[in-house]
Amino acid sequence: MKKILAVFDGYHVSKSTLAYAEEVAYTTNTHLVGCFLDEYIYRSYSVPEVYKQYKKNPERVIKQLDEADNKKRDEAVRKFEQSCSKAKISFSVHRNKSIALQELKHESMFADLIIISGHETFNRFRQKPPTPFIKDLLADVQCPVLVVPDTYKPLDKITLLYDGTPSSIFAVKMFSYLFGDYNELPIEVFTVKSTHLDSLRLPDNKLMREFMKRHFSKAEYKVVKGDPEQQILGHLRNHKGNEMVVLGAYRRSELSRWFKASMADILMRELDTVLFIAHNK
């Protein structure tokens, strides 16, 4: 049985993360771990503001607010357990109180998949995707990540972004190993050729089709020419349903990412869709 981590902020529990996690766990008969990153220095309020507002006895107010925070986090775990029990899936809970990003990266070594909202920040401030937390996680995670939008919608299609590079092939492989039970959904292999001199054949056409035949025999293929970013965004925007996009990402060095955004960053910024992201190092 595979192991999935569903990642939650106990102060702002993502309903879509829970819904997608339960769907995946149920469909693939997977054990689901509710990973609550209860970082000890992360509070739902501003300590300096408390000292500024309550000058006579700020410690008493901080104690009360901390107790309320703990209750809120405990309630989040209780609701997760109730929901998983109702969904009749195998589950457990991890509550990590150290630095959130470090804890999650460490746990990723022992997980098959992470499911997390693209809006997670693990601070008091809302940020647009891709948030710094998500970008830092994806840069050094040790398992594939399913980045989900704010609102849950049942999946109705799978799009595999394939360009013949090792990272794109690796992502397709990892998806096939983890989501083989989704082979009844329409699956499309989408390829962009960046030069007009290229033919409209898949890179390593025979080998790729042979691999797909063994894993997703009903897959369809589409090859277009043009700028990859423009072609991919245009293609995905034309689909009005709720698809999962599979791609390799974050294979470049940290310095390189300063100058050119990953396709995963672009899709998180421009689209509101589910992304399955895997990269080989």
C-alpha cells in the first residue's frame, strides 16, 4: 500500500487538499497521512502587535492566544480524522512542531506522494501562487507533489506534458506508478516542438508509444509547433473541465531558476488546475 502525505496548516485547513487527498486515497487504495505542520514559532497573531496593544500585561494575553491557537490546531486534526473515517480510507496523523519546510522535506523521503494547496504559505499572510513555501518545497522535495487549487472539482482528464527530456519522462513514469487506477480517464500526451524544422512526431516516438501502451493504452497524442509556454497555456485554457497536468520541473540549478521560471511556476501563476510535479536529480 502506497503512502500519501496531505499537508495542512492547522489555522487555515485547505478543504480542497482534503477532498483531493481523499479521492486519490480511495481510488488508489492508499494510506493517507494528515501532515499538520504545527511549527512552534508560527502563530495566528502578531506578537509585536500584542505587546504594542496590551502594554500592561501582554504575557497574559499571549498565553490566552496561544491556548486558542492550540485548540484551533487540535480541532483541525479532529475534523481530518472524522472526514477520513467517514470516507472509509486508511489514515494516520503526523503533527510536526519544528520548522515547517524542513519537516516536510524530511518526511518526503518516506512518502510516495505529497498533496498540498498551491496557496499554502505557513505564515499569516496570503500570497499568490507559486508561494515562496511551495517554490522552496518543489526545489528540494524527495517525492512527487500534487499541487491542488483552492476549489475541489472531480478530475475528468489527464494531460501529460512530454518533450523527450529525462525530467518529462520521469514525471510520466512516476504518474503511471502512482495513478495507474486513473486509466479510465481520457489521457493526452501533449508535445510542443520549438522549431519549425521539427517534424510532428513525438521525441523517441516508438519508445514513448511502447511505454504508454503498457500503462495507458487509450492515450491520445497531440504534437504542435511554437513557443512551449504559449502553446501549453493556450492548450490548457481551452479545456473547460478539471484536468490534472503532469510535468517534470525544477531540474535546473537554483541560480538558473532566478533567470528563467519553471513551467510549473508559470502554470501555478496562470491556471487554476491540478499539477502533478516530479523531477529527477
